[in-house]
Amino acid sequence: MPETKPAITALTFRFSLEAIALYKYLKENKEYILSKQLLRSGTSIGANVIESQDAQSKSDFISKLSIALKEAKETKYWLSLLFESGYLSNYEDYLKTSEDLDTIISTLVKIIKTTKERYLKK
């Protein structure tokens, strides 16, 4: 069974902490709905990566990482919406968080693709 690279677990854990901090900031600024969506999807990424480590099969491993990828893309949507709507006014913070997400997304895509090529070929 392939294992998730420690780098992706560390990346997604750090990103979860960023999502929590951003949620707190947005809540202090009276934004409750979108921030909660961001918190849920942003912390779900790492949770699914961790779950993939105990996958029951190669297909389950890919499935868990695919869910993490979907959550990462959803988080990117909420983050963009928060920025474009003016709730996130600091462009540098938005850019860093967005770039972190891009790194997570590209890493997940590579792991999923490599796993499919190596283990699901017939």
C-alpha cells in the first residue's frame, strides 16, 4: 500500500492551522457564514490525507486523497469569494494562503496520478 508523503501531511496540517486562524479573524470581523465554510473544507483536507494512511486498499487510498483534493478546490473557491467580496482585504495574506492551497492541490494531484499509474495499471 502506498503511503502519503510526510510533506503532504505537514502541508495540510499547517494549512488547517491557517484556516483556523483565518476563521477566527473573519469571525471577529462579523463574517460567520463563508468563514465557517472555509473552516470546514480547509480542515477537511488534512483529515482526509490522514485517513488515507489507513486506507483498506489502493482504491480506498486514491479515494481518500481524491476527497482531500475536492476539499482543497472547494477551499480555494471560498477563499477567492472572501477576497473578492472584500472580507479579506490584505492581499499578501490572501496570496500566501492561495499559494499554499495551490501547492497542496498540485501535490495531491501528483500523488493520485502516480499511485494510479503504479498500482492500478493492468
